[in-house]
Amino acid sequence: QVQLVESGGGLVQPGGSLRLSCAASGSIFSIYAMGWYRQAPGKQRELVATITTGGSTNYADSVKGRFTISRDNAKKTVYLQMNSLKPEDTAVYYCNGWPKLLRNYWGQGTQVTVSS
């Protein structure tokens, strides 16, 4: 399976910013659409943002206007720039393929905590 490693999470105050990274292994990253997902404790995982191979993006209503997804195919990395963070953004964030998953094992993700 494709290896995906998330990083960049941390503790931030409301209104602050974080930039998440997802580094992929393999040589076929550029042919897959990708997504960022998040999951809060006790809740189901939800799709946050997507980006196609052509660079078209889409966002959940809850993050639209605040988050930006991008990709660097040369680095085999997808990013999530998160601005104006709110406490309700607190969750573990994961990357994976979209709409088809690239990995069945979601791993540890990266923790984002928004709190004053």
C-alpha cells in the first residue's frame, strides 16, 4: 500500500493558523486525487477538503473560506493551510486518496488542538 505520513499539527489559540503536510511514498502520487479528513474523539471521520489531479478543490462548508488545500507533485506532498482556527476544528487530521482510498490503515494522523 501507499505510505502516507501527516505532520504539522499542534496546539494553537482560536484565530490562529497551522499548515499540515502529507508526504506520500511511491511514484504514482500525481495521478490520484487526494483529500484531508478529520476525526474528533467519539465522532465519525469527516471529509474536510479535496484536490483533484488537475488542481480543482472543494471544501466542507464548515471550513470554506478558512482552509486551503494544495499539492506539490514533485515533492509528493499535499498540504492543508488552516487559518482562523476555531475550537470546533480540534481533531486528528488524516490524508488519504479521494474518492478512492489509497490506504485502508489510517495511521496516527496529526493532532490539531484549538484552545485558549
